Amino acid sequence: MATQYTREWERLVNDFLTDPLDDDVREHGRRTVADVLAATVAGSAVPSIAEVASEADFADGAASVLGTNRQVAPAQAALVNTAAAIAQEIEEGHNTGGHVGASIVAGGLPIAETQHVDGETFVDACVRAYEICVRLERAIFAMKDRMNDAIPWLVRNPHSTWTTVGPAVTSALCLGADADQLRETFRIASNLAVVSMHDPYAEGAPSRNFTAGFSAQVGVTAALTGVAGLGGSLAAIESVYDPFEEMLPEGFTSQFETLGEEWAIAENYVKPYPSCRYTHPPLDALRDAVDGHDIDSAAVERVTVSTFANATDMDHDEPTTMTGGKFSTPYVLARYLHDGSVDLDHFTDEALADETVLGLASLVELREDDAYEAAFPDSWGASVEVKLADGTALTGEREYPRGDYRDPMPEAEYRDRNRTLLAHGLPERRVTDALDALETVVDRPVRTTTAALTQ
């Protein structure tokens, strides 16, 4: 018999995995699941994702690759679907917990589908995994600076590293794991991390998005092995996680004492724009500055952005790839000044080569602001000043971007966004049924949801 628990926080995690959920929390889960699945369908149309989905020599199976007509083994479906979920930079996230939802939902979906799980069971599993992963990710954020000072690589891609736990927990719950199997699955997954030694977000290498897929693939495999009887490491629970007790202001264990009482999933965000969330506060501040004014973009002399430190890293102004453009604040702001919107089609090769937009991007300057930095990550703020040739200065400011739980998107606008995402990856005749599947995901078998999200 395995040792029951080696740390109190581990016991709290395992107890939480079988706690009941109320309807309000489940609705937050449904919206999160729907958000990620819509993003996954849109991402399935990205050329690098589509090529792997159609050409890779995967094992046959019963797990759907969304946006296609292909079915493969669950771990391989988790790889492709999770890569697709983040490819368009439109999936949900959490201010203090990174993009945990993508691997949880897209990674856990194949097991839920192949095990004939009902929608409520799947959504509840995603909620439980989400709550655990946000708390783990908060600790990783606290360690990130120390890691990067010690090692000459960027060792943490927020879409992937440590989020093996999410798809592992979701999959184990969908496999019907008992308490002992859940404990060992968690131990296995919590000692694994898919570490990208460099995050090529500015370069936009197509392989970048697959790091998240590899993480989900590992998580699914952790669940399959844990349920099959493999045991995890007690020593890893202690040696890996004990240092976090000193790094977090109220200690690491305190994070898990709030499980079932404080719901991180109720404070996640959704994205109005298909670009890195760090570009959104400046974009919303720009909108506050210029919307309602009749501005000739040729009259813009300078755009000055003040924001938190992490956001100033998005300062490259000549992106040449889809992902590079999505991580370029100068390009995103320039595109809005030029077109009055930022859409999926603004990150194609042709759009990125627009010399007028690139000229505007060269006028954008990013500066770190002490006040915004002090408020981060609870608030992601920015201010913008647009200087025009006639001397006019237009200013705008945002404490946090649109789509934040404190400034949610209007329901009709959000539904239109999801329709657009689905239409990007599915034939038009399939879109209405797909949208209905997302909105009723709790009430239908997972297999009928995946059937609606494939060709």
C-alpha cells in the first residue's frame, strides 16, 4: 500500500478531486471548455497544425483531431489538439496562472471522448484540474526569475511547462480512477515538466506551439500509466515543492487550503483579439485614445506605450511569421490604427508584409512603468499617447484589458467571436451546430461534441 500522503497540500489536492461542484462553478467550467474548443477549431486551420494533423504517422484510434476528419490514439490527439488550442493566441487564461485551460481541455478531451464520458463529468474534471493548476502555476511564476537567472535559457513556456498535471488529472478522472490511482497519477505528473529551452515567440517557429502539445501528450500518458498501477515519487513531492513554501508570501500549502472555496476559474479572462494577452492592455488603451476621432494613420508621428515589464518584451516591430505578429505590440497597435480592428486574417504572410502597417509599427515605443509593474499580475495595465503631426496628443489608459472578469465581453459579442473562430476551421454549414455543441457541452456526451467540431 502506497504511503497515503507526504504533505498536507497533497492531501488537500486529492480530497478536492472528488468534492462535488455546484451549478455556478460548473457554468464557469462550461464557458472555459467552450472557449478552448472554439480556439482549437480555429487553430486547426493554421498550416503547421493542419500539416501535422494530416501527414504525421500516428497510430489509429478513436480520438478526434478537431477541425479534421481524422481519429488517432488519445495521446496523439492531445498533442495536435493542444497545439491547435494555443496557435491562434485566442484561448482563455488566468491573470496569476498562465494559460492552464488549453492543455486541460484540449489535452483531456481525447480520453473523455474515447471513454464515452458525459459532458458534465468532463467539464467537472476540467474545473478540478484548473483549480489545481492555477495554484501550481502561481508558484512557478514565483520561481521563474530565479530559474532564468541561474540558467542561460528561458526555461518556462507558460503554455506548457508544468501543465502536464492538468491533462493528467482531467484524463484520470475521465478514466474513472479511484483515490489511489488519482494520487499516483498526480505524483507522476507533478514531477514532470516539458521544458522549452527557448521560447521563440518573436521568431514564431511553428514548433513553438507544439511544446504545449507535447506537454498534454505527456499528461495523458501519465494518467494512463497511473491508472494502470504505476506509482509516483513521494520524494519528488517534497524536494520539488517544499522550496515554494518560502517563495510565496503566505506559503505554498495555503494555496490549496482554499480549494473548493475560492474559484480561480471564476476569475479567468477571455480574449477579444487573437494576439498575446500582453498586447491587449496597450491595444485597449489605444482604442480609448483614438476611437471616436477621425484619424488619418499617415498623420501619426509617435505612439508611446507605458506598461508592466513583461509586456515591454513584445517590442519587435517587423514580425515575419503569424506567431511573431501575435507577439508584437507595435504590429498589433499599427494594425488597429490602419484597419480599426485586429482579426485572424491580419496575421497572414500577406498582411504581415504590409509596408504601411510596418511603417506605423516602427513608430511605437514601449516603456516600463513602475505603477503598472507593481500592480502586475493582479492587474495588467497600460497607457498610450498618440502624437499627431498637428501637435495633437490623444491619450488612453486601461487598468486591465477587455475580457477580464472585471470587464467581461458582452455575451452577444463573445458568441459572435466564437462563431468566427469555428468558421475559420469548419465548413460554414457546420458552424451553427458546432456553436450549439459548445453552448450545451455539459448536457451532451463528449462524443457528440467532438463530432460537431470535426469535418
